[in-house]
Amino acid sequence: QECERMNILTFEIVRSLQELDLGFKGDLTMSDAMEELSNSLYLDRVPKKWEILAYPSLRSLSGWLVNLQSRISQVHEWSGTPGDTPICTWICGLFNPQSFLTAVMQVTAQA
């Protein structure tokens, strides 16, 4: 679940930034969504479309991106060894910590 949600979020970030780049180059007509994205980036705010797909946060865009990088690193580390339960986990870095804790309890109960 964590990987899926992170992939959806990162795909939307990349897609919208590429679309905005094409708009700036003149290859696409600037839409309202592109204008909103541009304004959010200028004002250092997380764009609404990204906010909907992401985790709750009150950070500015720059702080949010640093936090996102940390979350991606954690998911990347997990995907390297999918069968192993991590020894140490940054619970706040999860989209849905409750499902992770439930999975850990189930694995522990089966052992």
C-alpha cells in the first residue's frame, strides 16, 4: 500500500511539472491547473493536487519536499528486502501507520 500511494504521488508530481514545463516553453496552452501549480510553486506552497494525494502536512513546499524525500528513502529501503520486517521504522513517515502496525502484529502472532 505504501509503495502504491508513493508511486501515485510521485507520478502526479512528475506529470504536472512536465506539463508545466511544456506550458512555459509554449508547447501547451497554460490551463488553470497549470497556473495554480505555478502560483503554488512561486509561493512555496504544496499544490492542491499533490496535497490531495499526499499525507497531511502543514509544511511549506520546500520543507514538504525534504520530508517527501525521506519518506521515499524509507519506502525504497523496504522494497529492497520486502520479506523482512524492518528493525526500526519511522511511523510518522507512513501514509497509513495503522495498517503497518496491524501487519507487524499479524506476523508476530504467526511466529
